[in-house]
Amino acid sequence: MNRFIASAFASILSLIHIVVIAGLGFMTIAALSDDRRQLSSLRNLFGIDEGHVIFFVIALWVGYVLFTGLLSTAVAINENLERLNEKLDDLPGKIRGQ
């Protein structure tokens, strides 16, 4: 059951990566564009000043990287612990066989 949950979580995490990176990419393009309509929509969406939009987008990128880095690390640790657990389960048989 634990392996299924970890596998499902890893798949969901991959899907979230794709969606959020695409959204942040579009936000970055909108913040850097000369089109005032796109910039205005970002300002209205988040309620920030025009000069601070790019800083806000950069802060979102950094926050996303930190958050998903922690989640990805947790998934990797879980996978490594499963491998170590399997090796430890096989260890008594190998010791008795020698």
C-alpha cells in the first residue's frame, strides 16, 4: 500500500510540475512583455504595482523551486529507504548461507 501511495504521489508531482512550470512561464512572458493588457491582467490578478510584477513572478519561481525541491527530496528518500529495506530483508538469508 505504501509503495502504491508513493508511486501515485510521484506521478501527481510530475503532473503538477508540468502545469505549474507552464503557468509560471506564461506569467514570466507576460511580465516581461510590452503588452500593457497582459501586464494589467497580472497586476489585477495579484493586486500589485506595475513595477513589482517581475519581482513577484521571480518570488513565485523561487518559492515553487523550494517547495517542489522539498517534495521531490521526500519522494527520493522514500524510494531509497525502500531499496535499503529490501536489502536488509535479504541480509539474514545471505548471512546464514555463508
